[in-house]
Amino acid sequence: MKQLLFFLLLCGSTVFSQSIDLGNVGLIKNKCVDEQKKELYVFYTDSVVVFDLVKLVKKSSNKLEFKEDSDKEGLYGKTVCVNSKIYFIHEQGGLVFSLKNNEFVRIDKSFNHKMQISSSIFPYNDTIYRYGGYGFWSNRNFFTYFDKSNSEWEVVSPTGSKELPKGSQESIVTIIEDDIFVYGGFRVQEFEPINHTINDEVWKFNTTSKSWKKLGNTDFDLNNQTLKFSYHNKNGFFNILNGELLVVDVLNNKKTFYKKTLFHKDIIFSPFFIDGVFYCFNWKSYNTNKSEIVLVTRNEDEFFGEFVREEKFYSNNENIYLSVGFIVLSILMVIIIFQLYKWNRRRNRIIVVNGHLVYKRRILNFDDKSTQIINLLLKSKKEVNSKEILKITETPDFNYGHNTRVMNLLLDEINFKLKETLRIEKELISYKKSDLDKRIKVYSIDKSLFFIK
């Protein structure tokens, strides 16, 4: 019985430890997560409560102190945790507040210039950065950072860049090693600056080379998304138009869709992800008037619904360039193959140029009669009668028998020179008896060993 009671108590404690009661949502003014200490800071109207995210219990509760009434403005700024120190960044300008011993202290020497409204604020390398923002009918397209040494905001000059983004506000920022990816949000219309349009460009800024690179364009519409959360260098969004949850992997150019679960419908604020666990701000299930919220945990494999589909996140001209490159490469390959074919054909062949014989760029030393005989044999579409060759070689003062012997000697000499030139044993010029008259010889030459230009 004692063992059973202990088991029930253990189970009850486990179930209870899966959530934290955060109270009335209307009293919550801000919140911040310290990932190093695994603590959640919840700021109420006049107090701050710290929760242990490992044990899921309240750790401390303290009254907030403000030196001046104006310092209360910092309570509603964007919270950033750097080395377990919490900062509040004014979302319109350069005001920076720090939480020291539960007291709000302004630490900047700037002012509320209202030139970076809705900029993207994030920590990077123990420094607070902000990108973009809106002001005076235009968008910023650069990064600034808070320099703790002089308590001023400094600009990051893109000195290594040949191209620049158009600037935007409410953009999504993803940091992966030395690269900062920026996409989504809105920008002013070029010719109607009082109007805004969706920012469809995806950019990457390398912090080492200080250079921008446009990756492509996307149909991602931040208007249709809510409750952004980050995990594993990815960003997740709940689609307000349908029952889908979208995960953007900008590094690998992928967007993955999952079905929402019943658990998702009770999430009120953006969840956060630490060490494989999602921490979600949900309505109390038994709370009918939707005023009380709790912090609930879900493992990564429990958080996502059924996989729906996967698509490319952005498109660019790479496919066009690849297609054009493939076509150009194919043409070049055809030309190269054709040239190699021609070269191979000519490599061990005698080239005939304007009646002259050339082998390996060297003009062959044949007398005029020998050259005429070779050209006659090459140009003829059929065997050449011995009488045609005799017309070239005969001497009128000699009789037929002597002229025939001279012709045969010359043909033998031509064959010898051609074989020596090509280093072959085969006779290039051959003869046979005529099919019409067996008393007449007809001659032919192996044309495969010649190339006539």
C-alpha cells in the first residue's frame, strides 16, 4: 500500500511539474528567457517573478523599482538577455534600460529618435544589435549595435558589399555562425512611401566580410503568420488562415508544413525552445473566461503535428543560370567533340590543300607528275584507267612499252614515299584488271588516309 501511495504521489508530482501557473494575462507586461541559467523572467505591473525552467517552479518574486516615472517606459521594450543580464530596448529609438537588482536603470546616451520603429532586435556575440526599421517614410537597410563602452549606438558599415537590400521593418533575423539571414517583414513602396508592401527578398549578411548577398525571393507573407518561435537555426510560425504550422529553414532553403494540434489552439504567446523542449504559454484548460495562463512544456517530437508537405522557401535565378550554362556547355562540348573528330581524322592523314600534299604541317616533296597522279586518283569517283595515268607520265618520243614501264616505276615510287611518310606497309595505290576489258588495268588509291580541304 505504501509503495502504491508513493507511486501515486510521484505521478501526481510529475503531472503538476509539467506546467507553471503564471496568473492573469492582463497583468503580464513583459517576459524574458535566460537560456544560460534556464530561467524565465515574467514582468508584471509592479513586480518580477523568476521561474526555474528545469524544475518548473517559482524561484523568486521581487518588487520592481523605478528611479523616475519615465523609466517605466522601459518595461514595455524589447527584452534581450546577454550573459544573464536583461536589457530593455525601446522599439522606436535608441533608449536602453538595464535591470539591476530589480531596478530599471537607463544606460544609454541616445534619445528616442523614432527612426528605427519596428526594427529587428537581437543579441549576437554578447552585443545587442538591431536591423532595419521605419522612420520618416523610409526603411533602414543596415545594422546598428549598442556599444557598452560609450553607451551609444554605432552603425555596421557594409564595407565589403557590392549590393544592398532595400531595407525593411519587422523582418525575421536568423543567425548561423558568421551569417545573419534577413527575410520577411514589410517595406515602404518605392513610389508611394506612405504605403507599405510585403518584403519578398531573402538576404544574407556575412559579419566577417561585412558583405550582403541576395539569396532570392519568397512568397512568405508575415501578415498571415503569428506566434513566431525559433529552434535549431529555424523559425516556426502559426498560420492564422489555416490549420498549419510552418517551419522555415532559410539555410537549406526549405519550408515545411505541419498540421496544428489541439494543443496549439490554446497557445497565446510565442513559445521558446531550450535543449529539446518547447515552453508554451497556454490558456488554462479549465479557465472559461480566458484570463489565466500557464507555462506548459512539450518535447520536440510531441510539439509538431502531422507532416503535410515541404517546399523551397525562396527562388532565384540559379535554375536559369544552370539551364543557360548547360546549353552553353553543351554547345561547347559539341564544338570540342567536332574539333577533336576533325583533328583525329587529320592526325594520321595526308591533307590535300590546293593540290599540295601536307603531312603534319610539312609539305611533301612530290614532283609535279606524282602530285597530278595522286590528285587524279583522289578526285575520281571510280577506278582510274591506266590510259588516264599515261597521259600524265608518257613521253611522245618513247614507245608504248617504255612509257608503261616509266608509269609503273613512278607509281612504285609514289607508293614508297607514301608508305614512308605514313609509316605503314600497305600499298596506297593498287590496281586490278578492268571488268570491261581484262587487258586493261584500273588504279585506285586508299582515300581514307587523305583529307581533302
